[in-house]
Amino acid sequence: MTEVTGPAAAAPETAASRGVQTAPDGVPRCPWGMTSEGTADYRRYHDTEWGRVVHGDDALFERMSLEAFQSGLSWLTILRRREGFRAAFAGFRIAEVARFTEADAERLLGDVGIIRNRAKIAAVLANAKVAATLAPGELDALIWSHAPDRVTRPAPRTLDDLQPVTPESTALARELKKRGFRFVGPTTAYATMQACGLVNDHLADCAARAAAEQS
């Protein structure tokens, strides 16, 4: 069975449940938006955020950072701590996070509102310093230059049509690493692409797909 990343990994594992599911409200959704655990949180994120186009250096830096923190964990764990992350990392404003010191890193390790992983915290602080050296809009342009053609890309019918890594995410990860970014492997890069609308991985019959396509 194909491994998927990000929130889609929360979907049921039976073959019959890996396609679009219809909720009690009558709305067809991707199956990960229908899980019993954290349904309201996942559904809100699925319906209003995931797959919608995101632009802006700070906004993309936030998504990259959260996807890095998600590595090896449930996306629900990150989603429920997102406001804690935003408070701890100065709203993911690159210019501010780039000024964080070793004392800030130690403070973050004691912050119960986030995932206290030393390597991931260090990577976010290092990435902010790299991002701060780029011209305004350059991080946005770099990431979006790796987006495949959303018009000609076929819509997935089930989660088995999704891949955890693509040629575009591999190329993006390679370019980010060349610039000095850390914790940005091809899988994390692809999860970022899904979250930020570089690709629309809502299933073909999902009600949210059209809204994501028009974002």
C-alpha cells in the first residue's frame, strides 16, 4: 500500500476506505478528513486550508517548518499545537526568528506548547538565518518554481494514487539543501507542496478540490 505523508497519512488503511467518503453533512471528502480521531480539526484543515495556494516568504517558511516538525509524528499533533508554535517562533516571521540566539533555543526546548525536539528546533533557527539572506520574495519564487502544472496533472482517485516523493519535490529539496536549508528532504518538501497548493492532492470527487483549484 502506498505510503502517504502529511495529514493524508491519517486515513483508514482498508482499501475500501481510501477513496472519497461522504460525511453525515452530505459532503464528500478525502478520507483523512473523516477520521474518528480529531475529526473536527482535520475536517476544518481539510476544508479550508490544505491544498489552497499559499504565497509569501514568511507563510511558506511557517509551512516548511511545521512539516519538518511533523516528520515521524501525526499531523494532528502539529495541528493542535500550531498556535503554540506560532507564539514560540514569533509568528514564523523570518527576520525575527533569524535573530534568535542559543538562549532562545534553550527556551524553546522548555516550551510545552511545541514539539521539543532539539534537532528540529535547531533546523528551524538555522533555516530562518538562511532565508533572511535571500531577497524579499526569493524564497517564494524558489519554492513555486518547482510546482508542476496543476492543470494537466491528473486528479488522484484514491490515496493509492498519491506518492510520498515526486521528481519536483526531489528537485526542490536538492535546491533548498544547496542554499543551506536543513530538514528539507524530498518527503518533507512534497508535504509542503501539498499543504501550500503547489499540487492539488484532494481526491477527484472531493468537494474541496474545486475550491483548492481556484485558490
